Amino acid sequence: MNKISDYFKVSLDSQSPAMPVRIITGLVVSVLGFLWLPFGMLGLLILLWVVYVTKPPEISALSAAGRTDIFVPMDGLVTSIETTSGKKIVRIAQQIHSNKLILMPCHGKIDINMFIDGLFLPADILNASNLNARREMSVIQDDIPGEANTQNDISLIIWGRPLARYLASPISEGRVIEAGIPIAISLLHGDLDIIVPSNYEIMVNLGEFCIAGKTVLARQL
């Protein structure tokens, strides 16, 4: 009974990124089942998969972590780590079986949340990162001194790919959110860049599979 109530709680929550996906999938399954029962059974399997990959993860590890720690926002493999003089960029690639929710990487306020239209080219095509559709989100940490200093902001870039065309977020700009709360969703198989300030040490390694809301991505020096 608890699992059923949790399903409806997430599915009907207007601030949940999973809400539209679950409702639309459920309606499609109902129509397919009405038209032809085998279609309905196939649709039911798809619905079960959607529920599985949009289930809010347990984030008990956050309680023992520091308030300034930055957590991995999305399940997936670390495919690149880039360090420049002013920032550090970690790219994470989704897996088809992993959770599709994007979690708040730290305690703070959503400063920017916008979708930039574009193409859906494969990642290995030259200049795809500049041409592809993407959702850009900026977070101001609530425990970092100097709120006006944009160098302390954390940025998320959710990339569109051939199999990642749904990059949605119901979170309004200006909202203060705790770490580990779902803020966006990416379907089906995309990439995410998280950009952290240079005064943070990257805690993950290239090729490591990370768990959203549990794996510490970066820690303040």
C-alpha cells in the first residue's frame, strides 16, 4: 500500500519532474489496452520501466555530509574531467537502466533555469555541444560567503542527444532547495556537465559509476 501511495504522490506532484512522464505513459497504456490487450501489456512493461527510472532515490547519506559538499546530480559514468584556471567541469553520461532524475547537487537557490533549443546530434560529432539542445541551470550555494560572487555558483548543463530529447524541469527560478531534491529529468540517454568553482577538489574518478545524491562529486578545499 505504501508503494502505491508513493507512486501517486510522485505522479501527481506538480513540482516533481517525473509527474508529466508518468501521467502521459499511464494514459497511453490505458488507450493501448483498450485498443488491443497485447499492446496494453507491452505498454504496462514500459510504464513499469518509467516508474523504476523516475523513482526518487534514497538520500540518507546527505545527513552525514558537509553543507558545502557538492553531490553527483545524476546517475551515470564519469566520462571527462576538465580543469581550467577558473572552474572544473565533470561530465556524466546516463545509462539506459539508471535513474533519469536530476537531483539538486547542493543546498542553495536556483538562480537560472532555462532551455536552449537546438539539434540532437551524437556527442562525438564536432561542435555538437554548441549546436545541441540543452537545459542550463545555475545554483547559488546558501552557505558560501559572498552571495553576489558568481564564481561560487554551480552550473548544470543537461545535453540533448539522439536518445535524450526530453529535458524538463518544473522548478522556478529563485526557489531555495535542499540537496538531493529532484529538480529536472532527462530521457532517455543523455549527458550532464556540472561546473564547480576552482576552490573545490574533485572527488570522483574518470570511468567511475556515480549515484545521484550519494556520491560526493566535489569538496571545498
